[in-house]
Amino acid sequence: MGPQERLAVIQRCVIREMARLGQVFLPDGEVVRGPGSTAVAVREHPGDDGGAGHVDLGFVLQLGRADAPVVWDCAAGLGKTEEEKLANAVKMWATTTASVLVELADGHGVHADRPDLPQLPGWRAVQGPAAVFGFGNEHLAAWLAEHRVLPALAPALRGELAGPGPVGVKLFLGGKAGDDVAEVRVDGEVSEAASAALRALDWPRGERLCWARLFVLLTAERAAPFAAAPAGAVAPVPVRPPAPAAARPRGLFARWREARRAGR
């Protein structure tokens, strides 16, 4: 699949997934435009094959402004064909990340939560639903529903937050007992301290493989509010889409899988 064909597939999937969030998006050249000043940009994933099954999506909060904040995120999906992989990757992104950006824009509290975070003074958080997938995922899903993970990571995150934001924080955790994976990325870069804090938490490690992905957006309390985009009717966000996602093709998940095959 060439770059233009891949772009068309990703844009169609973005339009479909955003519609499930009650948002009307339409293709406009290299971006997909949404309500108000919002848009979703697509960039080619690095790699000789364009990162088959991976998507790099940037949610533009104020299209047309040179200094407009863009929240980039990467997701990956599995499937029998490249189109199916891309569709599952966009679904994963929509569930965990786009839901946060829609909540930031409309503020209705339908698609994501706005938890109090006294452990990070001066910052406000918007947290989307967890995407949990794999065998026995109900145990990990239940643990995540009962525990607030971000406060436990706050001490490790404080030193990495600067400027007004928005700052995207992505969490990926799972695996199985004795062979787990935990990674925290702050604006796309791995935070070793936060990743270690995540690994130290007592989330359930079962005998079979299971993972979870979460996304949180942090903005400074002193920052000017972003322009709100009008939204139409809203729809519930799916909790557990079937396709797993990795942070990056050469990220921690990929390295962990290679280590398993090597018999680590």
C-alpha cells in the first residue's frame, strides 16, 4: 500500500471513529477537518514499509494558527490485511486519545474524565478510558477502574512538565507474570522514572498475555483556554476494542516481544 492509499484509508477510519464520538469530520487535503477549528493530521510513520499497521495522528486544536498546539500520538493495530491493521490502530487512538481531545474541546464530561490532581500542582488533567485487551483482560480492567494510576506517577512526572502544555502522557502496561511491560511516554518520549513507577504498581499479572493503554492530557492552570468546538450528539466510547496497540514499532512493546522470542 503506497503512502497516498494509506493516507486515504487512515482518513476514512478517522472520519468513522470521530463520528462515533459525535464529531463530524471531513477530508480536506492532507488533514481531516472537524468542528470549529479542530482537525486531525496524518504523517507517514517512519520505517521502510511506512510502519505497516501503525498510525501517527496529530489532533490540531486551532487550525490556521502557526503556533497552534498539535497533540501527536502513535498507535498500532493487528489484522490480516494492512487496511484492517490501520483501522484497528485508528480505533485504538480514538478510544484512548481522541476521546480526551473531544472532552477538552466540548467539556461535557461524556468521553473522558477531569480528575483532581493535587499531586501535580498547577496542572489540570483530562484522562480517557483505558483500552484493555488480551486474555483475562477483565482483571486488569477492574484494577484500572478501581485505582488512580496518575497520582502514583506524579512524583516522577513533575520534573518533565514544562510550559503551558498541552502535554500528552501515554501509558502502556501488561504482559504476564514474570514477563511484563510498563512504559510511560511524555510528549512521545519515554520517561524512565515514570515507567519504573508504573512497573512498581500492583496491577494484576496473570498467566496469559494482557495489556492496557491509557492517555492523559495535562494543561497548565495558568494557560489560556483552547477554543471550544461545537459538538453534535455524543455516543458512548467503546471500552475494549479488540486490536492491541504498541507505542511505536521499535518501542518497549516491540523490544519486549523480541526478548520473549529470544528466550529472555
